[in-house]
Amino acid sequence: MPLNRPVVIAIDGPSASGKGTLAKSLAASLNFGYLDTGAVYRLVAKAVLDQGGAPENAADAIKAAKAVRAGFDPAQLENPDLRRDEVAQATSKASAHPEVRALLMAIQRDFAYDPARPGAVLDGRDIGTVVCPEASLKLFVTASPEIRAERRFKELQNKGFETTYEAVLQDMRERDARDSGRTIAPLRPAEDAILFDTSELTADMALKKALHLARPYLD
């Protein structure tokens, strides 16, 4: 890797594993850029739904992905509608299309290697394996399905969404199966990734551990 290339930290893992919270905190602590790559895919899924399309339909998803790539603005990722459960489910389906992933690859890599920053933290499901396989540090963040479902259920409750723990757990298991079983960029740790289980960790504990792991790459 060129000496002047920004430091990239890739954080992968399933939904509600704590990877987003960890990635944001890590980026803030290091003064690095932060990109929630899943939110980029959520933009595509929301666009498909807004257009009355079907996320499992390749043509609908590709059309939306082209529009997102052409008019991408990081501020769009702050739209709270991207966090709706129906958008989350549509995202898993839309992101399974290889053409969609190819269209959004440039957005992610351009952000990761922007020379204006000393580094970047990206979280998602294929950062260490596909988007930035040459990342300095790769963490695969996980937790038990039950812990993850409990976290997601509480998050939805706090936002006023009506659901049940059992429904959230079932949806999460189905989503995991889709993400892990898809042919293109399946959810799996990179061979050189560090497994990072947050089941028994608070957010502060996880950050402290991640900062310790990142330290060798900051000199």
C-alpha cells in the first residue's frame, strides 16, 4: 500500500451486531471519515419502493442504483426513513444483485481513499472482502442472534415502531440467511479479519478494544 494512502478500517458484520455504533465512535476518536455503506444500499432500496418497484427485481434495483450513484450526497444518509423496517428488508434483496453492488462500489472506494483525510472507517457486510480488501485493519463484528434481535427490538420501540421481539428475531434470521447465502459478496469474515464479538460488551468497552487493535496502524 502506498505510504501516503489513507488508513482504512473495515468493519463488517450482521445487522444489530454493534458495528455501526463502533464504527462511528472509532472514526470520531481517530478523526477519520465514516461511511455507513449499508445506508448507501438503503438509499437504493428506498428509491425502489418509492418508485413502486420490487427490490428483488434486478431491473428495478439497477435503475434505482444508477440514480443514487449519479446524485449521491452523504447528507442523504441521514434520512430517518432509511431506518424503516420495510426498507431494511428491501435492502437485503436489492443488494443481492451484482449490478447494484458494482454501481455503488465507486462511491464506497472513493470515500475510503479520499486523500483529503488521514483515514476512514467503513462499516457494512463486504468491506474487508470486496470493497477494501487491502484495508489496514479488518474487524468482523458479531453477536448472538438473540442479543442482536433484542437490540433491534428496543431500537424500533424507541422510534415508535410497533413490532414484537419474535418478529424481529425471525426477520433477522431470514436476513442473515439471505446475506450469508447469496452468490455475490456473501456476508462472511475476510480471511485476515479479527472476529469481534460484542455480545457481552458495552459500547465503551467495544470502542476501547477497537482502539487498541487500531493503534499499530496509526504511527
